[in-house]
Amino acid sequence: MKPAARWFLAGVAAALLGLGLAAVFVAYQKPELLLDWANLRYCG
């Protein structure tokens, strides 16, 4: 694999990881927002 492609894939992986961490942080702050995004209903 070329070094440029490796850096690109590493950047994409880092961006996806950042988005995942941001989603977890938002879900921890407002769990009802994540349930709305997933179209789930919390009965409790």
C-alpha cells in the first residue's frame, strides 16, 4: 500500500472515530436525542 493511501485511510478512520466519540458524548448528555435518532421509544 502506498504511503499516501495509508495516510488517507488513517485520516478516514480517525474522522469516523471522532464522530463515534461525539455521538457517545451527545448520547450521554441527552439520551432521549439518541433514541429519537434511532426511532426508538423509551418506556421508563
